Amino acid sequence: MRVQMYDVIKLGLFTGLCAGTAVSEEVKVSLGAHAFLDYENVEVAGDNEVDGVDLRLFRVDVKGSYGNYNFSSNVDFAGDDIKVKDLFVEIKGDTTVRVGNFKVPNGLEQSSSLYSTTFMEGSSIAKINGISRSLGVAAYKKHGSLTFSGGVFGPDANVTSDQDLLSVSGRATYSAEPAGEDSVLHLGVSSRYRKTGADDAPFSFSQKPYAASAAKTIKTPSISESDVFTGVEGAFVKGGLSFQTEYGLTSVNCHDASCDDDPTMSAYYLDASYMWGGHRNYKNGLFKRDFVENPVGKGGRGAFAVSARYDVADLSDGFTQGGKQDTYVAGATWYRDNFFRVMLNYSHSEFKDSPVYGDDSADSILLRAQIEIF
């Protein structure tokens, strides 16, 4: 979405009005900013395709509350276009109702905070299925150790074309502390039905090697008129030790004669990590920002973590041959405090039956400086 200058002005006016209202009506308003500065070096099929530094993300937050009403605006200024991320209003209560543009409730990693991810890139589950933010209305409910969420959605707010799209998503989670207060066991399941209303805009499925700037290595043609995604998720945390996994299966209803059968796409990952001087932070079925016990600003040394992941995306089934990709990731992260960290990731991907590269491999080295200001 290319946001014109008057859109930015409106955002500034909105922020100013909120701040003014905060004085007279006791509206609580907070401002924040987040930045990811990335270095990527990617070799695909023996060719060095990416080698450079990129401002991956620069987001400005405006959040506020008045009574049981909350609002949130999150806008990304990185790149050539300004993109709206979160832009919603919600009514808090026993059941919280949210309206606007926000994350659809599917998956553990995708639903959790971007600023708490163990690795620099997300898993193949969300990537191949296009699970992200969309315009819609959703409800959220917590009952003891259970959480429930679901909603009806259209396209993302940044889609400027007349895209006719409908999706329905739902997620349920269970959590417990099986090994003391510093432990968490998380189990979850989610599903999504989506359908395109445009005959000339069926869905496709694709994935890159482990780098945002790299070209797609596996992909299908535009084949899906509608599809159903089903995912299961699990995680276990004990102190600084963490294990996490998800599996997703997508049943495709082919668009006209775009394929001879209705294929099934699948993806999954397994990962493990350990953090010295801190731990992951879990609440209400999601992981929040990691907690650093002894930040540098208070005389400590911060925290350090190592991590490993195995990720698989399979886009080949029957007559549909989009390829299969296996990726191995190793990572190391140093935390200065809760709001600044440096991440280093190395990945090796092996792909088979790629429509572009055939059977080959890719390697990437990624480095990130991440800072948040509140």
C-alpha cells in the first residue's frame, strides 16, 4: 500500500488528538518504535544472490485505552511504501471483541509477538499459507488454562485492489505448569477456511530459503479457489530451556482446470533453544517479549541464547509439483536488556523438484540489530 502524505498527516492528527484527549478525558496513550537492521548473505544454487544491509522494519506504535476500550496503531515506514500493520479498536471484557486490521488467530509463532521470535525468519507454516494480518472482526476468550479466539476476515488493509476474499479462522490453546512455576506446557490447535471471490485471482503457495530478500525456491502456480488450513502446536519451557513445534496441513480446492486433483500442502518445524540470564515469557497462549534478568544498564551482562531449528515445506502432491524444501537453522542471540538484542542465524536449505532450481541447495548468513523504544 502506498500511503500518500495526507495519510501520514491524518495519522499525526490522530496521534495529537489522542494526546489532547488523554488530558481531558483520562485516555491513556503510549508511543513506541521498533527497528530491525539486517545484514543478509544468501547463496542459492551456487550463486551469491544477496549480499547487503537492509532496514527490515521501522515501526511506530500509537496505543491507548479509555475504560474498557483499547486502540492500537502500528505503521511500518521501512522500504519504499508505508504499510499499516495493526490498526484496530477492541472492547475488553470476559469476551474481548476486536475490529480492524490485525493478526488472524492461527498458529503459535505467527500469533506471538514478532519481537519475541527465537529466529530471524518465521517458519514455513505461515509463509506458504499467507497467514498474517487481515481486516476483520474477532473475539477472544480466556477460561482458566484455556484460551479461545476466532474471527471473520477479508484482505489485508494494504491491499488496494478490489480483492474479494473471505476467511474464517479459529484457535484454541491449553497451558499448564507441569514442572514448577518456571515451566510452561503449551498445546494448541487452529484452523482457517479461505475463499477467493475473484475468478482471476486464485491462491498460490511458495517459500524462500531462510532470507527475506532471496528469491522463491519452491512454488506452485495459482491453483487454489479455496482451501482449509489445520494446524497443531506445542511448546515446553523450563527456565531457560525451550522446545517448540508446529505442524500445518492445507487441503486445496483447485481453481477450475488449474490442476487435475485437489492437492494437500504441508509444513512443520521443530526447534530447541537455551537462554542464559533470562527466559521466554508466556501469557494467554502466546509468547511475549523475552525477559532479561540482569540487563547491562543495571550492572549486568544481559543474556545469551543459542537455538536450532529444522523446518520442512512440502508443496508437491499428485500432479501439483511445487517442490519440497528442508531447512536447518542455527542461531545465537545476545540481549542487552528486554528491548535491545543482536541475532546471528545460519541456515542451510535443500530443495527438491523446484520449478526454478531443480534439486539444489541454499545457504544464508543473517545478522540483526533489534531495538525498541517505549
